[in-house]
Amino acid sequence: MKVAKRYKIGLFIPCYIDQFYPQVGIATLELLRKLGQDVHYPLEQTCCGQPLANSGAEDDAKAVYRNFVRNFSEFDYVVTPSGSCAYHVREHYDILEQSEDVVKVRRCTYELCEFIADVLKVDDLKINYPHRVGVHQSCHGLRGLKLGNPSELISASYSKVISLLEKAEGIELIKLDREDECCGFGGTFSIFEPAVSARMGRDRVDDHIRNNAEIITATDMSCLMHLEGIIKRNNKSIKVVHIAEILNSNTL
Amino acid sequence: MRSHSERAALFLKDQNRVTWHDETLWIVRKKRDKAAAAVKEWEELREKASQVKEYVLSDLAYLLLEFEKNATQNGAVVHWAADADEFNRIVLEIINSKSAHNIVKSKSMLTEECGLNHYLEEHGIDIVDTDLGERIIQFRNEPPSHIVLPAIHLKKEDIGELFHEKLGTERGSTDPQYLTRAARAHLREKFVNAQVALTGVNFAVAENGSVVVCTNEGNADMGVHSAPVQIHCMGIEKIIPKMEHLGIFTRLLARNATGQPITTYTSHYMTPKVNGEMHIIIVDNGRTERLASRDYRDALKCIRCGACMNTCPVYRRSGGHSYGFTIPGPIGTILAPHSLPGKIVYKDLPAASSLCMSCSNVCPVKIGIHEQIYKLRQELIRKGYGSLVKRVVLKISGFVFSKPHLYDLSGKMVRIALKKLPRALIYNRVNTWGLERELPDVPVQSFKEWYRQNESNK
Amino acid sequence: MFQYNLLKSGTDKMKAINSSRQKIVENIRKSMMAGGISHTLPQLPFTDIESESKEELYERFSQSLKTAGARVVLLDVSELEGYLKEKCPGVIDLREKSVWERYKGMKPSEMEAKAGSVLVSGKMGVAENGAVWVDETCFPERLLPFITGNLILSVDEKKIVRDMHAAYAAIAGKLQGFGVFISGPSKTADIEQSLVYGAHGAISLDVVILRG
């Protein structure tokens, strides 16, 4: 897995991954290094501020935004294993004064798959992943970052995420009945609307099980955390694995 | 009043019905996809439609006056209503001036918004909704649960029972064709004796003063052409400049609403019939206030196709009545909070969205629905509408997340707590996450702790 | 600045209505100053679309109609009379202006009893959706094409246009009184999304496409 260019990368590990899914952060770090990148993890980082802003507390989130910009303005790219956080930085940091640093950070923040596909343009991932995998297309990545064409839009079909996964040897990507329905996480939506959120999650899990997936993967651990919670509560035999872990799995 | 999440939880109690509701509307969404995909310039059409509507909003006064001038020349009487009260009063006055008592109405969300039926009933006038779905819910004395499919929350068994009681159909008969025929016979009698017919308006054309109404059932035409007096009710935003723009909107509307390439009837009413009267009532009812709002004015572009409801994963599982507002679903969510002058209402609705953005993508006039929901959430907190607890939690979180050490420490404390505390204490009633979901397992180290230990000195 | 058409009547009621009119117009103008952005009308779309042959248009038109639940038949003009005699006995043929007098001013209830089957000569067909344009010059009473149980529309094959843009280009400036695009028989799916023909308008629709 050789890429032409080595960038100085600031690794942003979202708060919930930091606290609950460190293995996803580790996989992201290792993967970026395998791809020849100079990866740094600024220790003063916390959160992108989305949980606050999505609840309506944009004003309180500003200090969090500034901390993010302070931590990441020195890098060529900010890479994060979360479409939702990347989308938030790009889309909603517009309420900060648009200093040079803010503009740069907004422009250079990438979701992991998007970075690999669009910046590194890797077309040869030597990985082996002999599993039946269903891709849950997280909404902010899909519709916000346009990692693929959402089913509502009448446009040419593509998916940066699926294209990457297709490079894995032995992988069987299963087709879902609803290719890009929301899982029902939605940040604080999962707390304020628990009944609808859980029902959406169950439907999403069932779609994967019905189509015989062993594993649900996604660009966003937040969706997967929610789906995992549903799976465990209902004793379903299906697992969630973040896409960074798949892309970082045993190299051929 | 119950909140959206409480009403949704009630709807979700009947899981099988929810499955049916979700699947049925999903099929409508799929039909829409297929119909849209058959038009290769679909996305360009949406863009043009959006531009026409933006133009309309930027020149509304001129267009309305032009429309009025032309409609008047055509022999119609144009009325203006500043609010719901005035609108209702105008309708009543027209009805009373004819001493009419047989009134039929085809679908109009505006009359729902203004509570016209209720107002007329209070004044002793019966008004018959003639759209089949509308008639069903009128019999049940409840509001529509969808703007295009008003009775989508009901099963044929519910309707069979209702028609047995109201129309004398056979007990236990649930065949849709049989029930539809019964309604046809019942409403035919209302049509042929109608004295006044009301309709909504899909589009009003400024250049020639005509109004366009789209139906599949033909109920607008049956009413309008039977009754000597026809009344068309429109919000100020229904104006389009020219006939040629109908080409754009008629191509989008039905495809997006139901997956049909066009509604069965697309009727253009320009002059009153011989010896008839034609009234057009132009209604504001809060629309000009919205027009002045940079953040929310775009919602006035809506052509009421209902596609945002069909695609909304929340709407499909919570049902239209869970919104508690005349217009449910994503578009209702952005219309409701500013539907009354000078205050914010329906404060629970902006939270009833997972912000999946699908609504904005299906919208035929490209309203940034999800962006407006996001903005409404900010406005609610900024104006102090969130609960005290919520606001305090958000304030504290904002502080913690902006202070790296405090964040690290709080994260550690949460993880320790989750590990040490007994399950019963963690899965309490306040923990809504835990009602139907497990919390994640707690790792030994956070990523940052792992990094500090393994990587910092490299 | 603008004309107060209603002021002429001079009654108090009209004045009240007028004040709302003024208020609404003023509010719109104020809102423009507050947050209004000026926009221009877009260029009308799709003039560059490739043209279709007569056969292609016919094919698409009849396919669209069938999908919409109509029966479609292609006839030579000379075959029409025979077809009507055989297939539509008792049809009220509104192409004949002499028939009009009988229906002018007829009460709806009477019309309902008499107009079992009606033939209306349509002015234009639209290939993309199977819609047929009819207007006030096609029938003596607006209610007739709706109240009849079986509607028959005839369309000249040469009058089939590609899409709604072409259709409105043909109508613009010529609309008078009342006009309607009809695509298929009346339908509803308000009971459990089950499609049923014959909600309130015609229960069945036949479209006769005339060649030559």
C-alpha cells in the first residue's frame, strides 16, 4: 500500500470513540501510517462540538470549536473516523469568525474513507476480509459529505466507501432492502426520541440480518454504537465493526 | 399536551401497524424514485422549480396584484384575508349571501390550517369533504395524518367499520373497491345538490388570473362544475408567474407525491361558469411574517407534495398525528414553530428529526428542510425555551468539552461509574438510551490514555 | 401605484377586505426590505431536447395512458364512426355541436342520469404522462366529462406533444374559461393504498388516437 505523497496529518478521534471505542482510533492511526502518512494526535483535543450544536447550543459549542481549531490548524489535513464530525466541522463552523485558521481547518478536515479515496487516491488496499458485510451508509457522510449518491437523488451511482471495501479480498458485500435508510441514532435524537430511535435501529439491524450479513460496518461509530446497543439488548447474532478496523485488518 | 416523543411512543405500541405504515409509505417513496428516475432532467427540473419559487418570493406583491387584476378581469371576485379568522369569515359571508346549505369541499390544507370546517359547523353550516381520504377522517372527526394521503394511518378494517356505521355498508366488508363505490354513491348525491364548492389551489397563474387544482379523484371538478358558486382558497405563496412555469411544476408534483407522471385531473379554472360565481380568497395567516425571516422563508416554496413525509424515517414510524400540527412530517416540523404570530409553538417538533437530510433531497423545490430544523433548535435554546435541566447540561458540557483536562477527567469518571455502578442504577428511567438499548462496554483505557502510554514518547 | 379594484363598490365590507389587501401587500414589501433577496426567473428548461418521431410519441403516449388505467385504440379517421357504433352504443358524441343544445344549462342531477357515456374531442395529447387536454370549446357544460361514467377522448395523432413544457407552450395565451388535462379514469388509493378506479369522476376512460 504505497501512496505518492506523505502529508502531515492531525488525527481527530471523536469523543465517544475516544471514551468507548479506542480500538477504532488505534485502527485509524495504524491504517494512516500504513498508507505512509505522518500522523499526529494532538493531546489537547476533545470533541467537535456537534452534540451541543445538534441540541441547539451552538453558542455554548463555540469554545469547543475554537479548541478544535487550536489543535488542528497546523496540519495539512485533519482526518477522522467519523463522517458526522467531519461534516460538522465543515458545515457548522461557519458561525466562528472565519480566520485563516478556521477556514483552513474547515477545508482540510476529512472523513477517513474520503481522505483515502480523494486525497491519497489509493486504489490498492492489500487486505483480506472474508466476511459477509453490510454497509450502513451513515447519513452525514452520505448526504452531507456526499460519500455516495443517496437513493433520493437521480444521479450516477457511486460510493467511496463501498469502492474501498470492494478492494478487500474475500469480502462479500451484501445488498440491503433499504440501501441508505437512517439508523435512528441522530445524536441527541436517540435520547429525546427513544422509542422512534430504537425502532429505527431495530429495523436497520433486521435489514442486515434478513440479508444474511455477519457484520454491519459504517464510517460512523456513533451509528454503530446505537446499533450495537440494539443488537445486544435483543441478543442478535450480528456484529458491528467500524470501517477503519476492516481497512486496517490483516494485510496480505 | 403530549410531546411528539410521547405520542410517537403510543403509536409505536402497535408494532405491526407501524411495520405496515412504514412499509406502505416506503413503497410510495420507491414509486417516486422510479418516476423521478424516468425523467433524465429530474435534478435540473428541481433546480428550476426552486429558482421559480425563489423568484416568486422576491416579487410576491407584484405577482399577487397582477393575479388579482387578471382574475378580476376574468370575472372572478378576489378577496384578501390577513388571517384565519378573516378567511373563515369571508367564506361564511359568501355562503350566507347565497343562503346555501349544501357545501362541498375538495382537499385544501389551507382550510385545515384555518380550521374552516369547525368554524362553519359552529355557525350551523355542514361542509362535506369530498376527497375520499378526507371524508373518512371527517367521519372520524380527526385531522389528516398526511397531506396527500390523509387516511394513511387507517387500515381497511377501520374504514369498513366506519362506513358500515356511516354509510350502511355491509358489516365486515373491507374490500377497497366496494367501500370506494359506497363513498362514490354517497358523495354523488352531495355533488349534484351542491350550492357552493370550495377547493384549495395548487398554483395560481399571475399572467392570466387562473388557478390550477390537481386531483386524482375528480372531486374538485365534480364540485366546482356542479355548484353555482365556486370558491378557491390559496395562500399568498401559491402564485407562479406564467403558464409556462406550470410545465415545471406539473412534471414534478405528482411524480414526487405518488409516483404518477401527472395527477388524473389538472384543472385550470379561469372564469366563472355561465350564471355562476367564482371567488378566490388570498390568505396570509402568518406567511408574510415568515417571508421576512431569512432563516425560514424558504419553507414558503413548498408545493405540498408530501414526499418529505414518505421519505422521513421518523414520520413513517411515528405517524402523522404524532406531530400534533396540521402539516406533519419534516415540512410540518419547520412550519409549526412559527405558525402563530409573535411566539414559538410546537417546541417539541425540531427534536423529532434524526437530521438524516433525506427530506431535503426529495424536496422538489429544494427547501433546506434539515438546515431549518437545525436553526430552529438553535433558536429554541437561544430564546431560553429548552428545559432548565437541558440548558444546564448543555452549558456544563460546553464548558467541559472546551477544557481538555476537564474532558479527560470527566470521561474517565463516566467510564469508572459505568463499570462500577450496579446495572439497576445505570438503567434507570432517566436513561432513555437504556430503555431499549444497551450502553457500550467500557474499555480499560480511552484512546488518549492508550496513546499517551504507547505513542507519546515515540 | 396599484389599482384598488374593489374600492369601486364602496361598501364597508369591501373596505375591510381592502385593508387586509393593503396590509398584506405592505407586509410583503416590508419583508423584502428586511430579508428579501432579489431573484430572476430561470431560463425555461430543455429546449435542446432531441425531437421524437411521430411513432415514438404515439408509443409513449399510449403506454402512459395504459399505465394510467385508460384503454387505448388507434384508428383511422374513417373507422371512427363504425367503432363508436359497435363499441359505444348510446354515446353522446360532443364533436357534434348540434348535440350541445340538449345539454346546455342542464342540471347536474339530470346530467348524471343521462350522460352515461360521453365522447369529447381532445385538443392535444402529452406523451410523457398520457394526459389529454380538453377545454371549454370541447363541451357544452364543464361538468360533462366528469359526471359521465365512461369518458371517451379522441386525439389527433399529430397533436401528441412530448412533455408538459411543449403542452403549456401550446396553451399559453389561449386558455379561456376552463381547461383540464385528463390522464386516465378517476382514481383513488385512499383505502390502504389500494388502487380503485372510479372515485368521483369517470369510472373508465377510452382514448381513441386518430390517424390520417
